[in-house]
Amino acid sequence: MFTKKEYKDFDRTLVLIVLLIFIIGCLAIYSAQQAKGLAFDKSFLLKQIIWLAIGSLVLAASISVSYQRFIDFAYIIYGINLGLLFLVLILGHTRLGAQRWFSIAGFAFQPSEFIKVSLILAVSNYIGSHQDEMSSLKNLIVPIMLFSIPFGLVVLQPDLGTAILLIPIFFSMLLMGGCRIKYLALMALTGMVSLPFAWQFLREYQKQRLLVFLNPNIDPLGSGYNIIQSKIAIGSGGLLGKGWLNGTQNQLNFLPERHTDFIFSVIGEEWGFVGAACVLALFFILTKKALDISRLTSDAYGTSVAGGIAVMLAMHVIINIGMTIGLMPVVGIPLPLVSYGGSSLVATLIAIGLLLNVGMRRSTF
């Protein structure tokens, strides 16, 4: 299946880091489901392990053939994902005011989690095919269309968090692909000018989240409750934390969404500054490895894929942890490999598989 060189270049350290982060996530999910006064629901941890098994199979499949094959079929993969985004608006399951999920046999499937990887592949295909032409304004039309269609569909769900995440992924890939900074600045300025108009189309709960981000105390028992309790949890963890399964905000059920969006708050409370810093260090190493793969890859396709994935992982971490400490608005972005959620876990493992793939074959093309 693999040549001797590919086997030698397989990054075992990267796999070990991913496994360590996942184990930390399982410990945090287990603790989050141990809240006093609530029945322990072991199905969360069991489902997460099942999703890991599924994701591992997909990861293995994603490294079994050259990443160039994924580039060749990038537009087809992208088109299928767009079709699912259309379909979820019609047939999707509504939860917490958003229509983002397909519900299948007790498992929820979220297509917007996979559009990030699909977009990276599609834009990489275009950049690799036009690597000497990306400084021209006319050659930005296709990438902008590739970005705008899923961005609009995700906003309609609405999934503001994923929509926000697509922006730095797209901009960074254009920058790495040779797009002139003045064109990126023009696009950014256009987006900023449109913000007052976009405000009119936000739902009331989204507007309230943004207002609460500026001042959580305007609604301390409503929209601001999550941020306030999260900051209390992380702050009370101190240097070494209160111990696994001993977090008061977590175990006394004060901390909402503690197994998903606010799982870092559980880690901060129970494992303290040292534990939280170790988690951040693991993510830093993971992101640096992705950037190193991008930098050392000899072709534009692989460089773009690895670079896009590096930014995707980094922005996930920045936005999620920023939410938990009040530096970012609450937009429903999970912490990769840590937060409970099958779609997020499988999509992340696909991205990791592509990273490993590029790293193994970066000198082939």
C-alpha cells in the first residue's frame, strides 16, 4: 500500500498528539456527564468512541491513496457537500433554533462541519491550477464563488460560527496562494462595510449573543449566563485545578453546554492553569506540524491543503477558547477532538488524514 519512503515519512508524532487530545476530551466528557442531581448518561462517551472508530476508518482511507486523487475529485466532493447543505435546509432536524442536522438512527449528522474540508480541497484545486496567476484580480472570481455559496448556505441554517470560521480559512489560502494583499484588504473592507446591513438579517438570539459578548451582565440569567459561569469555572480552577470530577461549576450543573461548546471550561476548572496550558500546548504543536508540512511540501496543491487545515485547526481553538473566557462571542464552535460531537470529530480526523497524506507524499509531485 505504501512505499518505503511514504512509510518512513508517516508522522507518528502527529498521530500521538491527536490521540492524546482525544483522550483528554473523553475524560472531560465523562466528567461533564457526572453532574450531581442528573442521571449519568454514558451514551455520550460511548457515541464519541463510536465516532472515533468511524473517523479512524475514514482517516485510514484518506491516507491510502495520494492526496492528488482528492484534489482531482475536489469539485465533486465540494458539490456533494453543497447538495447536503441545500438538503438540510429542507429536511434537516431543528435544534436550538437552527436547522443544521440530519438525524439518523439516534445519531446527528451536521454537513456544515464537512464543508470546511471540502472548501479547502476545492480552493486548493483552483490555486494549484493557477499558481502563477493568483495575483490577477480576474482569477479571484472562481475562488470567491467557491467560498460565497457555502458561506451563504451556512448562514441560512443559521450557523454563524461555521460561517465566521470559513472566512480566515479562505483568506489565508488566498494569501498562501499568491493573492495580492491589496485585493484581500479590499474584500475585507467590503465585508466590514456590509456588517451594518448584515445585522438586520441576524436572528434575535444572535443579536443578543453579540450584545452579551460586549457586556454579559446585561442579561446575567439569560444570554450572558453561559459566559459568566464559564469564566467563574476557569477562574476558580487556579493553578492546578480542583481535580478530575471535582469541579463545582461542572458537577453542580451551573455550567451549560459543558460537554460541547464549553468543555474547555471543565478542563480549566478541574485541571487548572497547568492542565489548560498543556491542552493549548498540544494544539500548538499540532498546528505547527501542519504549518511545517505546508512549508515543506513541494507542490502548490499540497501546500494549500496543509495550510488551509492548519488555519482551520488554529481558528477552531482560538474561537472556542475565546468564547469560554469572554474574548469571543458565543457562536457554537466546538474544540477539535475534545468537544462531544460526531460530525466535528469525523471531519477533524479527515483533515488530519489529509495532513498525514500530504506529509507522506510531499516530494512525489
